[in-house]
Amino acid sequence: TAGDVKHGGILLSDFPVKYTIGSGRFSRSYLIETDGFLIESPITWYASKKAWLPSPGYDRPIHDGFTRAADVGCLVCHSGRVEAVGGSQHRIKVHEFAVSCENCHGPGSLHVAARKAKTAPAEGADYTIVNPARLSRELKESICAECHLRGQATTLLRGRRMDSFRPGLPLMDFRIDYELETPADSMKVVGHLAQMRRSRCYTESKTLTCTTCH
């Protein structure tokens, strides 16, 4: 369970933990399930500080209490594949728990089928799977930006969902992220790409990108 910790008069051990988010190297957050909905636990274990502290979203004076819903927009970056149940953004079925190959390489059924049939190309481009090394800088960054770029406001294009994006396509065909004209300097996981793009290393290079180091 989430532990015998009081939060707003609620004993957290009353809510069994459904999922753990994070590798544990930096932190571990927890999702509890109530009435079929996933809610973020108010407490997170921060490995670097070896302490329990407020979870993201609860670390400000005015927050949502014990009601911060974990929706598809959250879990699409913390798992392999998720699906909203019945069109709801907060009733979620997790099909693949861990972040997987397809998160960065796109659907792999054609790739697997070609190898089973031994029809895969011996050399050159393999068009049954997305190879980020063969993409333009913009399309490479779209893959990373899906999870490592969230602006002050995010707008989905008409007909798109948070889980619609596929590697190899421009992220702007699916959603638009708006940043403040004067961006904040503090480092945040969902701001890595924006901060890289403001750096001198990036602006003076035509090739430097996320995968230059990662």
C-alpha cells in the first residue's frame, strides 16, 4: 500500500497501490485505483534525497488534494501502450507496462513479420520499422518531444488524442505545445527539449540533437 501516511485526514493505506511509476533511480511515484479511476498518490519516494516528499502536482500550496487523476496523457510516457476505456481519459487499460521498443521505433508487426518470412532487406533502409538514425533532426526530435516537451499549454489537433502520435511523423501534426515568451530557466524533465534548443551548442549546429548524447 501507499503506507500509513495521513494526507488531508485520509489514511493512504486505505488505497492499495495499483502501479509504480519510475525506475527508482531518481524517484518512484505511485498510482492508486478508486472506483476504476487512477489517481496519483500525493507522496513520492525521491532516491537522491532518500525521503518521501510531495508528488509532482502536489508540491504547491494549492493542489487537487487526493484527486489528481492520472490520465492517458500521463501514462502514454510511462508505459508501452495504454488505452482509454469507453472514451474516458481517466479509466485506463494498460496493455504494455514498460516503455518498449515501439515507443521510439513505431509499430513493429511488419518488422517482425518480415524477419519471420526472411524477406527483410539485407542492406539499406528497412521500411518496416522506424530507425531514428535515418530521420531528419526535426523528426528525430519529435520522438523525444512526445514526452520530453510539454509547454505551458498543450493543444491537440482536431481528431487527435494524446496517444495518437507515431514515430517518424512530425509531432506538430498531432499537438501544439506553447511556451512562454520568457521561458523559465529551471530544469524539468518535460522541458529538456526546449532548453536544449535554446542552448548555444544547438543554435550553432545543424546536426546536434537529443541522440547526439543519448
